[in-house]
Amino acid sequence: MGDGRLSAPTGLDGVPMHAVTQLLDRLAAADEAQFLVTWTEQMLSGRARLDPALAVRLLRAYRETGRVDRARELAASLPSSPSSWNPLDTARLAIERAILCTIDGRADHAEAELRQASRALTVASRGTGLREQLDMHLTSAQLELRLNRVQQAQAALRLAEHVAERLEDGAWRVAVSMSLGHLAMRLADPRTAARHYGAALQRSAARGLAGMRAHGNLAIALGSIGQFDDARANAATACQIAGEIAAGWRHADAYDVLAIVEIAADRPVAALQALDDAHAALGELEQPTLRYQLAGHRALALAMLGRAQAAKQWLAKTDKLRADLFQVDAIDEQDLVATRSRMLEACGQHKEALEVALPHAERLPDAFVTGSLNLVIARCALSLGDQETARVAVERAALSGDRHAWVFPDRQQSATLWQMALKSGDSRVVRYAEKILAVITNGVAPPSMPPPSARGASIPPPRGSFPSIPPPSARGSFPSLPGAPDDSSEFDMLPEGETLIYVTTPQGVTRVRSSEMSTATEGSTLIVDTITHQLRVEGREVSLERRRALEPLVVQLLRRAREGLSAEEILRAAGGPGPESADAEHRVRVLISRVRDLLGDPTAIERVRDAGEHGKTRYRLSPGVNFALIEPLYTS
């Protein structure tokens, strides 16, 4: 559209409003929010009354173009409860207000606005309002994340995905898929994020801005789960597109994405080259947040290379840039802590690195960067001879990696830790250690599920911008790897109907064929089979099908047979209200009593107390219980 069209909205009064709004919605879906703002403002100039349908679309366009203050002003000028409005416009207004309240940290007001949106949608005409439902669920997920209510955020994301599947196809799906991908990444579900980014990429113009963003985010996710070649290819494509159509800070950001991928791939020299290219593309532009992230990534890459003094200098620059920023995301704050700890480790200051890192070891437990931080803790503790701290830290990293499919950097430096993790009593830790040792050997991650074979079903597909993207997240389907501990050749050698399983005993975790289960569990008086959900104790069989709250607790007690579980860990394993609930202490006693009844021996679970004045009370399996825990080799 030319400038003449912008300044000449003549005859608009004769155009049906639904036709105008359809056009505006198509412009918004095509990432033309800035044009939408300019056109709508000129069209409304001199008018005393602002039509509700135009008002809510202009409000959204203001927010999407970064004019948040103007969006706040417009939202405040509109009726608080517009009873005469179309229900869909009422819902749109409430959703936009909820988003603004979430940005401002006013969670109570955001929840109230979302309730109003929900009420408006219940009175909308049947079969309408799917787009508004989608936006409502996405906004709800963002709010739940801000309140650290992860389960509720996951539920809202699933609802948003369900609604998105029911909507007609169109250009708008690019933005929706990207939003779903961003949410999945923030929920540490990179495989789901990959699926959504892939969907956005398929619908984007090959060399357009949306395609560039999709390539960049897909690269971050792939790199974080060990698919480094594909990640690098996507990042390079993003750099090429940015160079053609988005020179400046977007081009620099694309190179930053490439640097993140190279860091994840344990190629710090290549990361430094990408960061040099990023600074060259950025030139004299300010972009304080991007400069802060570039400096932090350079400090980390230098520390990985052992260039301690250079890393120290760049970390000082990062701190200075951080001081100039008004606000930094919690992930970025954790990333800075991990980079500082890694720099101190490179300097040989292991005690100082632990002092910096330990207070943050259990914050943001599902984040990629927290796994990397725990590996720094484990390596430093091991250097100081503190085997127990090293064990706890590497198991924290392994459990996060196994749950989310992360593949953390500094793998060769952590090889001793992964060898140590093979001796863990938790099969999830052992499985992840086997996976990382395979990455060290082969360069890519092995499958997290059995590879396809002629006699089995194929692997389900993997579950699949903001200016700068925090360190890696995950995704993808994997090739089969020769020589890896869980490779396809071992699977293909199995007879028909047989599979591989993990058996955990007091001696540790072993991998056996299912036909060898009897031999592996011989002499065990307590056997818990998580595949058939059966418990066998002293020849007595008990089904766990109707005891689903107790089964995960019993499994955790066996995995942690040596150290036991604290009250908080017991509540977490059993599900339901956490340690902050009023009856938490009573629930722990009831749960342990039910486990003792299940095992038929009150002495099977003993109560111990950690050393020290503030030592925690723990419940653990009695050392005299000879147990066996049977688990599948792979988890979906």
C-alpha cells in the first residue's frame, strides 16, 4: 500500500466493520503491526468515537510494536466493563489488559481480567471466539509461569495447543506456533518447542523475517539436545537471511544464536568467531541487552578455552553492561552466575567458584543453564576432594538432563563425573550418564527411545522471536549410533518379544535382558516392577495399579536407598500438596505408615537425622532389606 492510501481513508464509513477487522487481522498475522498502527491512527484522526473492534486491535498493535506505554493509556481510556460491546471484543480487551498487568507484575489484576475474558467467551455465539480462546490460554500460561506455577502453566499450554488444532489454516499460524514454541521452551519442554518452531518454519516465507526467527529458535532448541549439525545449519540460515533483509541488530542476534549453538557443541573457538561477526554486524548500534548477552557468551567461551584472564576481563564488561540494564530475566541472571563460576573454575579458584555457585544450585531446577551450573559445582567439588557434593551436583544435572533431554556443554571436562554417575543407584542418572558418554564418543546424542526396527513401531515424532534467546533448550529425533551403550545394534540382537531393562539393587544399576530378570533379582526379598506395576515381598504379590500415589514414593525410596528422602522429597514423590501446606508433617507420617503397611514390616523404613544442629530428618530403606527395582530402559 502506498502513502496515498495511508492518508486517504475516505469512504470508510461505507465499508462494513467486519470487512475492516478481517483486513486488520490479516495484517497482524502477516507481522504488519507497525503498518496497522499507522493506518488505524490516521483513519481515526478527527473522530470523536473509537469503535470497539478497532480499539482492541489498535491496543494489541501498540503492544506488539513495543509501544507499551501507549497501550496502557489506550487500555485505561476504554470502559472497564463494556457491557454493550460485542462479547469477542470484550474478551479481546480483557486479554490485552491481562497481558499488560502481567508485564507490570500485577498478577491479581491479570487473573481478574482473564476471568472477565472467560465470562465474555461463554456468551459468544457458538462456534466463534476460537482465536480469543487461544490468546486467553496463552496469556494464562504466561501468567502462571510468572507466578512459578509450572503445572498450571503446562495445563494452559496444552489447552492452547488443543484450540490451535481446531482453527483454520492461515498465515496467523506462524505467530501462534512461535508463541507456543516460546512457551514450551520456558517450560523446559524443548521437544514440544521444536515441533512448534518447525510448524512455523513450514508456513513462513523462505527468506522472510518470520522464517529467520523460526530458524534461530529451532537452532537453539536443537543445539541444547545434542543435534549440533542440524542446529548449526539452522543458525547459519538465520544469519544468511538476516544479512539479506535485516542488517543491524537482527543480524547480530542471529550470529549470537550461532555462538550459543557452538558453545553447546563444545566448539568455543567457533563460538568466538560467531561473536566477532555479531559485533561487526551490530556496529555502533546501542542495543544494551544484546551487547550484554554477547559479552556474557564471549566470557563463557573464553573460560571453556582456559583463557582465564581474557574471560575475567569480558566478565567485568558483562557486569558493567548488566548494571546499565533496568531488568534482566531470571534465566539470564542464572546464566551470569554460571558464567562467573565457570570463569573462576578456569582460573583454578575452585573454592571461590563453589561459593558463587552453590546458593543457586537448586534455583530454576529445570533450566538448561542450571544443569551446566551444577556440573561446574561437581567439577570444582571433585577438585577439592568433596566427593559427596560432587555426587549430589552431578545427579541434579543428570536428572534434569534426563527429564528434558538437555545435553550440557563441557562434556570432555565432565567425563570423570559421568563415569562416577554410572555408579548411581538411580537408573535415570545412569541412563543419562550413558547417553553423555555416547555423545563424547560419537559427537551426537543417542536416541532417548528405542530406535525403529522391522518388528517394532516407529518412534513418535519429536515434541517439538524474541530479540535474544537464552542458552539452549531441546528437541528432535535422533539417528542410531553405532557403539553407544543404548544403540540399535544391541536392540536388533534381541530375540522376538524380548527387551532390555534396568535392574537396581543395593549393589547399583545394571542393564539386563528381560529374560534374565529372574537371575538379576535372585535373592531379593522386595521386588518392585514398574513395568507391570507389581510389588513382590517375601513371596507375596501386591498390585500397585490402585496405589498410584504410593508407587512413585516406593520407587524413590529404592532409588535413594542409601541416603533416604527428606520430608519435602517424600511429598514431591507422592504428589499432592507440597511442604508449604498446613498438614505437610501429618501427610509425611501417613505416607510412610502406608508404605510400611504395604511392605508388611514396620522396620523396613527407618528414620534417621542428618548430622549437625539443623540436620534434616530422613526416611530410608533399612540396610537389611535386599531389594530389586525393575524399570524400562527407555522412557517416552
